[in-house]
Amino acid sequence: MNYKIVTDSGANLTDLPGVTFENVPITIMADKKEYRDDRFLDVTQMITDLSQLTTKSSTACPNIDQWMRAYAGADIVIVFTLTGALSGSYSAAVQARELYLEDHPEAKIFVLDSTSAGPRMELLIHKAVTLINEGVSFDGIKQALTLYLTKTKLIFSLESLTNLVNNGRVSRATAKVANLLKLRIVGTDTDGKLTPLGKARGQAKALSLILNEMEASGFTEGKVCIAHCLNEAGAKLLAEKIKAQHPKAQITLTKTRGICSYYAEQGGLMVGFECL
């Protein structure tokens, strides 16, 4: 059987060693300019451009045709999308599956709404790679990933809420208070939606709040993936804090790409972790 893993760019991945992989890019649009979230995107330049923007920006999910092209060439396709609560990517991927199967009834395609983004998606994807390499059946992979999704979570820390406000994800009043008081917002993904958990003045307090929330969610040792938006120092500090409390934790650090950088903004941290 020929396997392929397909994701939209909410996963922060442009390649995936050990398995056939394809990334379907989301597009960020600002001031008549489009930023295609693929391997060629200059994320730092995009962040700089957006920081100087005085008009609203928006995003566009991959269309059905893009998804259908990504499914081609494999007997079994495992698909991961950015949370359906923030993007139409999941809906487009599902519609593409139905159309693709009409012409390729022998294929098997599983589309999983991650109900999340970034590092939590990466945990799910790497779990899929492990299952494929272990020779698990298609139905077994579906069951295992659906279960694993319930045993992972995302917590984030944001220094700026500008793009979330522009997209109607956060109220303008909340953002104004946070900016005036120089507060970092710490939150999670509840049923695929961004939910604030608390506020912290300064990065040190925000990192402590993240760790406290991880532990409250059931984290003990397991895997942790920390994605940062131009905040490597903060990511490393958080990793050190986690290791000090949980020496057996398996931690990886990554950088946010286009769409996650758009929402996390400069200084933002996103933490995917197991809570088995």
C-alpha cells in the first residue's frame, strides 16, 4: 500500500522525512498582497509587513481543487487540517475527498479536523508516521488518531492580538486592555476555538502560567512541541522550565510558519503536548 500524509499549512511543516508528504498552503492577504504559506514564504518579511499594516488583513483556505490534486498518487491518504472553527480548510478537504473518491473508488482517505493548529497538529502527524511505519491498517490508523487527538492539547501565549481582532476572533475591547497593560494572553483550543485562560504581565509570568495550565490539563512527561514566532529565547526558557519539573518530557522546538505566525504574531508561543 502506498501511503501519503497531506496537511494544510496550519501544521508548520513543509517536509516530513520517512513518508510521502504534501503541504497544501493557506494564503494570507494584506494590503493587496498575498502571502502563500508554502516553503518559499519569507515568514520574517511577512511579519514585518503585517506589523506596519494600517488596513485589515484576511486569510483564504485551500480550495477543493488544491486538495484533490494533493490526494493523487497514493492508495491511502491521511489528511490533517487546521481547526474547522477558524478555517474552511476542513470542509474543503472533506468535499475534495468525496469528489476524488468518485473517480478513484479504490482509494482510502481519512480527513481529521485537528480542532487545533501548529504544534498540536505536528504531534498528530508524527503519530500518523509512526502508525504507518508500524504497518497499522487504515481503520486502525483512523481509530488511533481519533483517540490520540483526545489525549493532546494546545496552549498558547500571545503578545499581540491585532490579527485576531481583525478576523473577529477576539474583541477589540479585550485587545485594547491587554495592550494598555502590556499583558500576554494565555489560552487554549476548546472545541477548536481559541479560549483565554489567563493574563500575565511579562514573559516570565506567562511561561509559568503555561506550565501550570499544562499540568492542570494532565501533562506529566510525554511529548511536547513548542512553536515560536520570532521568540526562540522564550521557547528555550519554557523548555527549560518544563524539563526542570518533568525531566522525562520529550521536547522539540519549531518555528511558526505563515498562518500560525499570522495568528500568534511576533513573540507568540504555541505549545502542543500530550496529556495521556
